[in-house]
Amino acid sequence: MSSDFLKLAVKGVQGLQPYQPGKPIEELERELGVSNTLKLASNENPMGPSTLVIDALHDPAPELDLYPDGGGFILKDKLARKLAVNKEQITLGNGSNDVLDMIARAFLCEGREAIYSEYAFAVYPISVQAVGATAKVAKALPADDADNPYGHDLDAMRALISDKTRVIFIANPNNPTGTWLNAKELDTFIAVVPDDVIVVVDEAYFEYVEEDEYPDTMQWLDKYPNLIVTRTFSKIYALAALRVGYAVCNEQIADLLNRVRQPFNVNTPALLAATAALDDQEHLETCREINSKGIKFWYWACQYRGLEYIPTVGNFITIDFERDAMPVYEALLREAVIVRPIANYGLPNHLRITISTEEENQTCLDALDKVVNLD
């Protein structure tokens, strides 16, 4: 006897499409028979984690037969001191995606609305729809906007706020566009959001940004009790495989998030690694410097070849090929280079490329020149 299990799923889940990660190296090599594959699809840090992290995971080896510290006391204590907040303001997640999902489950349901921008991070619509809430998507700024092409249009987002709005998601900087909001415009926006609406500022790429006017919204938590700031150890700290992120917010909100948090959601190796990573400021600065050089390299490469690109402050760059980019993506796969098509974000002519080391950036560019005859 067969059943249509789709009908059994709640309404929000029925129309969902799963999150599509970057293509794994092993899958590509198995499918096409290529080797020495270069993966620049998932905004991973090519430098890998700090040596302090490696040492923490080996000396002594974690006790894998025991459950992790469900409250993450040591990591939260170190984060609290680093960020100048109280431990009670911190919620740990299995990556920051986990925390974003907690926010949706705590504050959204059928009959409530969430707002986010066009081209914003793909997890927002998944989390919103899964709990049966309604998504209100603000049109992004146009491609020819002088200050922030493809960026968040805060006026458009403000216009969508209604008495049903409960959560606003803002990625700063945004993935996959690399666009960002300065302190003045973001502060002005949050100031007019009603107190009963949660504003989530997703700062997954916070540590890469070098712009003077970029805000550290962690400093605004006392000013805005409805503000949640999320960050991750997956990007500049290079712990993507271990999945650890966190939110910092008002203690009452943190208490609510911890009520829906799965027990033991951050494993012991992840807790050890993240705690150690916070001690190596030199490694972080080295990674930021390499990324900054990589941004300049890709700006030059695109300008020399007449390619349009979205200015970025993250560890990736999004390039406009002014035609369907899937053939370019597929041709790069045959050259053993994996980048990220982003048609699912509404940008079918664009590819997102992780910024890497000098050698790997050049390898990717050489492959790009070969498949589209740009040089």
C-alpha cells in the first residue's frame, strides 16, 4: 500500500525545497572522473583553522562516549568576556543556521509575518515557511544603484512592516551578494522598528569586513532590546565541518531561544575547537589580510576582462556573466573547479566564487578564461 506522505506534512513544509549546498568534491570526482578538484563554492576559509584548534582536538582527545556540556559553559564564558556581554545573553547553535531556525520557531507561526530582502540568505525563507509563517520579501536595490547595487533597500523593508510582523532578517554583509549596510543607515532603520518586532542581524562574515563605517551591532544590544545578533565559527575561524555558531541578545529573548534549542546541539569537538579559536587573533588577522588581497585580485581580473561584479566585503565575489551562467558553471566543473550557481537566489546570470589563496584564485581564473575565452 502506497501513501502520499506529502499530504501528511504541514502546509509550510509541503512547498519547501531543500537547501542546496555547494557540490562536494567527492561527488564531482566520482561523476566526471576529475582529480585535484578546487572547491570555491561554499565560502570556506582556505587557510584552515588555527594550530591552537588542532592542538585542542588532539591533546587530549575529546571523550566521545560522554554527552557534551549542554550549556556550553566554557565557550560561552570566553565569548562573553570577548564580546563584553553576559553569558545569559548567548545562545549556542549547531552553526548559526541552527540559531536562525530557533528564532523562527520561537517567534513565528501561521498568521505571523517575517520580512527579509530579495537575494538574502536562503535559510530565511526555509525557516519562515517551515513554521507556517508568511514571508514578505522586499525588493533589493537595483543593479545600477550607485552606493549599494543589489543591496538591502531598508525603505522597502520598512514599508512592509505590519501588525503581523514579528521578525525581520538582515544579513550584514549579505550572502550571496557581498553587499553591506553602514552603521548610520542600519541604526536609523532599527530605531523605527516597533518594539514587538525582532530584528535579526546576521553577521556570519563580520570578521572579514574592513570598512570603517561597518557597524558592530553587538554594541547596540542595550539600546535595542528587540535586537538579535548572530555570528558563526564556520567562516573566518574555518570550523565549517564542526558546525558552531551563536546568537547574542536580550536575556529574555535568549531564554526563549534556549527553550526551543535542541539539547546537546553543539558537540564536544566543536566546543573545544571554538573555544581555542578565540585565542588566536594572529591567525584571524592573517586570514583577513589574505582575503583582502583576494578581493583586489578579483576586482582587477573582472575589470580587465570587462566582467560586471558586485562589490563585496565578504570572502566571496559574485560575478555577472550577462547570460545564463549555468553553462559556465558546468564547464568549470569539467576543469575540476567548483563555484556556486545562484539562480535559486534569483540571480541566474551570476556565479559566486569563494575568495581563496593567491594560487587558488589564479587557478580558478585560468579555468574561467579557458571556458569562456575571457583572456
